[in-house]
Amino acid sequence: MVKKIPKGKVTTYGHIALLLGNPRAARAVGYALNSLKKDRESEIPWQRVINRQGRISFKGDVLRADLQRKILQSEGVFFALGDDQLDFGKYGWFP
């Protein structure tokens, strides 16, 4: 399901869970994406999934959060200046 998120768009862990038929499994989606092997990271656009507040959710892992932000920016997704929150109206993908 994550592979369907278009470049330049983001969605939430909860929305992926909903699309998979289990709307209460947002945390499980996060765990699954976090456990991706390095060689699979280029196949699955994990960086396009963020939390429901429109923020990156890598607590305690600043390097990973910075990487996610850089990849999203390279895809044309930008955070508001001085803010860590994305605009779902502009960048959201919620089929």
C-alpha cells in the first residue's frame, strides 16, 4: 500500500492502516516501516508516511528524522518555515 503513495505526497500511519482494513493498527504500520531492511528502503517509500499531526515520527532518532526530511524535500515536499508540520491540504494523499 505504501508503494502507491505518489512522489510529492504523504499520508499517515493511520490512513495506511485504514486502507489495509485495520484502522486501529497505525502503530503496527509504523513498526513495520521502521523495521525495513536497508536494501528494501529504496523499494518502499517509507519516508512518505508521517504521523496524523503532519510531523515526522522518529523519536530519539534524529539522524533518521533528518534523512526522512531530506528525502521528502528532494521529492518537493516542504515543511513550513520554523515548523516541523506539513500541510495535508497541499501534500496529503488520502484515497
